[in-house]
Amino acid sequence: MTGADYSEEAIAVARSLADELDIEARFVCANLYDLPGVLDGEFDIVVTTYGVLSWLPDLHAWAQVVAHFLKPGGTFCIVEIHPNWGFLDEVDGELRIMDSIFRSEPWETETVETYTDGPPMPAHIEYNWPWTVGGMVSALAAAGLRIERVRELPLDVRQRVPSMVRSDDGYWHLPGDPMPLMVTCVATRPG
């Protein structure tokens, strides 16, 4: 197993967890787009998970990196926060469109939030790039991958707005499940 992240701190935590759980794994600290220059090999499975795509300014370059590391016959899987959250917010108990997902520039937001359950961080600027499900699928196809399935699901792993409620399965839902909150895609590299 190989993991990659651009954060030295994240890599240190990953190594510590792997050691604690006695899992044989290697970790590479690099910008995603630089991985082909610092990591060798091809893999049976490549995975991208929650909250990655909005940090990436170039989905086509990301998809090329995925294809680069996937063995012929290998499988790529992504489970991702739906891009709807990039332009929606809840105001007075109602979901409202706050922006366009088709914008070309990233959103620039000042925040103190962290990706973890840790304490707030000092105020900092965060950049998130808009993306669409169609753009993600098209980038993977353009990189030579065959799309096996795409699913949009009305559930999330965390409460993003106050009206979301946690169901018995542990996932968060909007009342009535009116829209997708998560997207998954499985693709393979022909071989």
C-alpha cells in the first residue's frame, strides 16, 4: 500500500498509524501533480477519497496521474463530496444557490476550520476550485480510463448544514433526500 499527501504532518500521522497497526505501507510527500516524478510503479487499485477534487485546479492533469499509476486491468475508485456543496448554502433553513458551479475561478474563503476534529486554526485563506461530475468523468475518460459506473447518493459523512439529520446508518441526509450529496465513480484501465 502506498499513500501520498503534500503535507509532511499528514504523512507523519499516516506513518505513525501504519506502525501502530502493523500495516506495511509507504508514504510519499509530494504535490499530486509531481507524483510521476517522485514515485515509481503501477498499482492494481488507485483510490481518491472525500474532499480532494475541490483542492485541484486541473482535473485533467489529476486524471492523467491516476492513469499513470494504474496497472493495465487495474481499478480506480473515487468517493467524493458532491460538487453541489461548492455553490449551495443554507440560509434561514432553506438551501440556496449562492454561486455558479460553472465559474472558472476558485472560491477564495477566509476560514479557521480544519479538516480534522482538532481545534480551530489561525485564520487563513483557502482556495477551492469548482468542478462538476461530468467534468470529472470526462477527465478520467480522456486519460484513457473506461468508466464502469457513476453513482450520486443522497447521503454525506458529515453534517454540512443545520437541516441535515443523521440516519440509523450513520450517514447525514437532507430531509426528503432532494439532491445528491456524494458521488462515486469506478473506472478501469483497459489492458
